[in-house]
Amino acid sequence: MSDWETVLAIFGMGAITLLTRSFFLLPKHDLPLPDWVKQGLRYAPLAALAAVIVPEIVMTQGHLIATWKDARLYAVAAGTAYFFWKRGILGTIISGTAVMLLLRIGLGW
């Protein structure tokens, strides 16, 4: 690509990004959404988080893990157990991280 094509591509992608991200800010009135859309949007953050986190837990280098000797599995179990016990986010993060570090550094997993 030449320099002007690169600049044009950058500005074009920027304009498309600006337009798509500000689509809901442009109208002067709120856009009416059906109740089923509002109900579905309640679960969108959870679905996005699961789509990012789950592959990190069950896959390594693009393949499913094949052994139970993976510190991530036990870290997730510890973090989940702590969350259901105390309902605290910080404790969940700390307990999961502590278990993962102990298994990785202590046992070399």
C-alpha cells in the first residue's frame, strides 16, 4: 500500500468507528426498544465476559487442555467457591490468583 492509501484507510476506519459507536448518541430522542431487546441486553455483558474468559480457562495454544494438572482449573474452582461463600469480588480475585500462583510456582504446573 502506498502512503496515501494507508492514510485513507486509517481515516476511513476512524470514521466508521466513530459513526458506529455514536449511533445511539445521534438521535435527539430515546430510541424505543421492545421489551425482549431490553431483556436480552441485560445478559450481554455476562455473555461477552464468558466469551473472553472461558477460552482462557479451557484452552491452551488453541487446543482444549488434556490434563487435570492445569493450575487455571483449580484457580477457577477456588475463586468460584470463594464468591459463592462470601460474595466478594476482591476476595474472589485474590483467592483464584493465590491458588494459581501456588500451583504454578510451588508445583511447577
